[in-house]
Amino acid sequence: MRSSSLCGWVSAYQSINQRLLQRDLVRFTSPSPPTDLNSPPVMEGYQRPPGFSDRRGSAMQDLPLNSNPLLRMDKINQQRIPPRGPPTPSMSTPAANFDQTLDQQQVTGSPPPPPTPAASPGPSQSQPDWSDADVNEDIFLAKCRHHFKNCSSRQRTRILADLLNLCTAQQLSFVHQFVSPLLKKDPFTSLPDELCLRILSFIDDPKVLARASQVSRRWRDLLSDDMTWKNLCVKHDYGRRLSEVYHHSLPMPAAQRPSANAVVLEDAANHSFPGAMGGIYTSSAMNLDVPAVKVRPRSYKSHFKQRYLVEAAWRSGGTSISKNITSDAGVVTSLHLTNKYIIVALDNAKIHVFDTKGTALKTLQGHVMGVWAMVPWDDVLVSGGCDRDVRVWDLNTGACDHVLRGHTSTVRCLKMCDENTAISGSRDTTLRVWDIKTGLCRNVLVGHQASVRCLEIKGDIVVSGSYDTTAKVWSISEGRCLQTLSGHFSQIYAIAFDGERIATGSLDTSVRIWNAKTGEALAILQGHTSLVGQLQMRGDTLVTGGSDGSVRVWSLEKFIPIHRLAAHDNSVTSLQFDDTRIVSGGSDGRVKVWDVKTGQLVRELIQPAEAVWRVAFEDEKCVAMALRQGRTFMEVWSFSPPEDILYERPLSLQQRMLEDPDRPGSAVDFRRSDQGISMAELGSSSSDDVHMADAGPSTAPLHRTFFNDD
């Protein structure tokens, strides 16, 4: 009895839903009765559906409750419509008291049910099919559009909710695909340039910016503004290079001239005593002197691109060539890498000159014994050796201009303080100041009691280290000794000088730091277990290399070790570092690149060799001299990016609008363009560098130039 009654109620409920659907379809297509003039406009042929309770009551009145349930079930099965997709619960059909229901939900605080995910879109749902459309269908849709346009916001909501509730899952999927693009909005098309650039300044990854520049021309215009790339240069510590500051016609002294990676450290007003250089720069015990050449200032974007590509090549890239220098195992005594030449001195009295690509230019012959010291200055080279002579060479012609005689023993070290003055140190315990234009000796500095092994120059001050265990501070103009630095217990082999502090490395395994003005010993750095023969000072960082095979990085602020690197299995024969990396060469035949900040090994350069004599590098070039199979080889590594993708011409947003005022500034206006933007276009807009007056950020005055606001 209970089961038959239950079946009767189920069949009655299904019959109600069936009749409601049929009645809605009839009412939607039937003409509506005359409407009141005071009522809201209603589209002809449309009547607002009654509430669910009203429809259910009317259907129950038409249904005889005492009829046989089995007969009603058979009738329903005969008239059943194929099932449709589930309606979206969040958009249920509004009842007659729709506004009251909303108010009741707000009062009770009951949240609406979660939406049901739409069906996955299919390929046939992207566009509606109009092939089977009726002639009158377009007229009917026009009336619907007119009615919908004149409806209020609440009326539109109710119409949309009722229509969506009648849709199948496949139709709802089409609605989702059609509506989703319309809801998306490019924020950069509506925000001002200043806010857009502020948002972009929080992006640290240049790859993200490169991909973002391909979204639209509006995005590309924003990412071409130099303010974004300037912030990225700061975050990645891509500072300016002195090679972009100093002009080639105003060369710096060799001892004062930094490598291409050097950075200005302080002004002349901060120097502690007269005669020091007006700007303090780092120096190397290797005497790697790179002539400074001013180039046209580049935009921050091209500057960042160059530095980024070069750094990536240093980590895992670059190209190399290898050349045989001698047919025997000649010892390389000195190596210099300039912006024009690679100069190699050997113990066989020869000096080989190459261009920066490794092509042999000429061989300088004149010394009768091994060449142990040399220093280049533009197209002039000064050399000295075991024959006790100092020779001045013209690198353009290969001719020897002067032979400077005066030393009575081997010339062991050489430096230049300007284009006319060279200073040599000899095993005869003296230093001599030469005028290389006239070939005359200006002064002889006497004071050491043993061989002068090393020297460094800053301005009018020269410091020298000797086998007599002392270092001395001299005035070049006055020709007298200002300070004598005593404290080492054995010979001094290396010295570094930055204008204020002096670092000396000795056979007693210690490194001592001195005050150049007072001669006071500031610190004793201990840790090496053998001779310290390699020193380089840069700002507040000191890097040392010893015969124990280790490389150590020290802080000159706290006088403590920062990194202890087990670099080589034998003596460290060559050492150089800059803001990013340390390059070391050893007697074990290896050249290693280290990260100066983390102390991690980045990579190994050159092919396996028996020994490495010398290593020198600059931003995009590295040269190593090695002994391999009984012969002296030179390997030249290049890390330069391709020229066709290096430079471009970025303009600020203001300047682009001034050049092309008719050009739309919104990304939406360019969606109709059929021209795509390739990666090649991003990197090769122009091959010329641009003065920053033409590439100022859109938020900054146009007169500001690149690198002048550091």
C-alpha cells in the first residue's frame, strides 16, 4: 500500500515538471495581452513566467489525484522528453517574489550553493551555427535585443537567469567560452604609464619581461621604457663600466687605469694624503692594464642585455681558439690584455703581439736575455729584462724608440704613472724614474737593501716591495721615501695599493695591511701555508693566492676571511678578479672560474695542460698561457654576444607618441593586427647605440642621460 502511494506521488511530481516545461515554451512564443501604460515596457511576445509555486499549484489542479498511478506512469513515459543537462544551481529560475527572496537570503546570511562546473568545451561550440536559422528568427532576435536594452539591471538579471536555467550543459559551455574573453581586461590599457612601470619594476626575471613584451605592442612599449631596465640593472648589480666613461684621447696612467670591470670607488676629496689619485681604483699584482676607452652611452636595456648575455656565456658558453706560441717550453713571464692587443713576454727574449682575436701581429726582438717585466700604454710598450735594459716600443710599427740604461742588474718590475713616465724596479735594489719620450732618467730612488720585487703606483705615490722584507712608500715628484713598512719576516713577493691601504704578500705565508699615510700596520691576515705570491685589491675586498694552491677572499673592513677556496693542486701562478668572478690559474694546468660572492666553482676553462703560466681577462675576453705537450700555447676565450642582437634603440613612451601621434597606445587597438612580434624583433630593432637623451624613462625628464645619475 505504501509503495503504490509512493509511486503515485513520484509520477505526479514528474508530470508536474513535464507540464511546466511545455507551458513555458507555449507562453514564451504566444502573443501577450495588452499591457498597462504605467507598467515597465515588455517585449512583444514575451510574458514573465509565474513563480514555481504558482505553476505547481495550477498543474496540481489539472491532475486527478484519484487516478490510477500505473496508468499515469505509462502516460508520462510516452510523453517523456529526452533528458537535458543539469541547470546551474547559482542561476535558478527566479520566483515571483524574487526581490523578497534576495532580501531574505541577506537577512538569514545563508550563502548561495556553489556553482556546478560547466562541461568541457568542444570544437563545435566555439561559434553558433546559423545554417538552419529561420527567416523570421533575425526579426525576433532584434525585438529581444531591443527589449533587453530597455530593461533595468534587475530585469536583465532575471531574464538572463531564467534563460540560462533552460540551457543544457553543452549550451552553458558555449556561453562560458563566449563570455570569458569579454570579462578579461588588460590592466596596462587603462592604468597610467607611471603605475604600469611601477608594476613592472617588481619583476626580477628578465625572461619574464622578454615574454611579456610579446603580448601586445602596448606591453612592448612599456617594456621598452628604460626605467624598468634601470631597476633591473640595479637588482642584478650591473653597474657601469669605466670603459664607458673615459675617453680614449685622455688615457689614465697604467697603474691608475683599471680593468674594464673596475668601478670608481671614491672622490679625490676623500683621499688621506696629497699626491694620491683623484679617483681610487682597484689594481692587480699582475699589472693587467686595460686602456680606458669611452664609447657612446647605451640605454639601460641594451646595457642589461649585454651584461646578461655575457654573464650567461661565462657560466656555460663562449668560444675559444688555441695557438702555439713556441716550439719549445718557453716560460711566459708576463701577459697583458688591452682593448687592442694581447702581449706576451717570454724568457727567450721575445715579445709576441697579437690582436684581441689571437691573430699574430708582430714579434718584438731587441732584448738579448729573458724579458721579465713589461707594461703597455696605448700603442706604447715599455719592457725590461735580464739584460738590465729598459726598452720603449712602438706597437704600431714594432720599432724600438729608446733603450734606457742605468740599472746594473735584472729589471724585475715596471709600471707607468702617465704616458711619459715609467718606473722600474731592479735586483740592484734601486727604482728608477724614466722619461720615455726623451729616454732620460729623471730620478733614482735608493733605500732598499735587496732586490726590488714588486711595485704599484697611484698618482704621485709609488710603493715597492723588496726581498729585504720591507715595503717603502715613495714620492715620485720629490724622489724621497715617505714611509718604510717593516714587519714581515721574509721576502715580499706581491704588493697592492689603492691610495689609502697597502697589502703585502710574503714568503712568511702572511698578508699584512698597512696605512699608506702613517705606515701603521692595520692587520695581519693569516691562513696560507706557503708563499703568498698573488694579490689583488678591489674596494673592501682582497683576494690572495699562494703556493699552497689555495685562493682566499678577505674583507678589508673587518679583516676576516670571506671564502677559502681549495683552488689548485699546486701553486697559484696567476690570479685576477672583478665584481662578479675570480679567475685563477695554477701549476696543475687548470684555469678555474669562481663566483666572488658565493665562493662556488662556476666552471673550468681551457683544455687540460701541464701548467698554466699566466691568465688575464676582461668583461668579454679571457686569455690563458699554458704548457701543453712540451710547447707553450695560448687560448683565447670570447664571451661576446652576437652583434646583431646586442644593441637596439629604445624610446620612452613620451618620445614614441611625439614621433607617431597617430599610433594607438592601447593593446586592444592592436588585436586586429595580423603582424606578429618575434624574438628577433625584440633583440634587433637597431644596431646603433643611443644617447640617453633619446631614451629617458617616461617618468623622468627627457634631458637625463644614461649613467649620469649614478
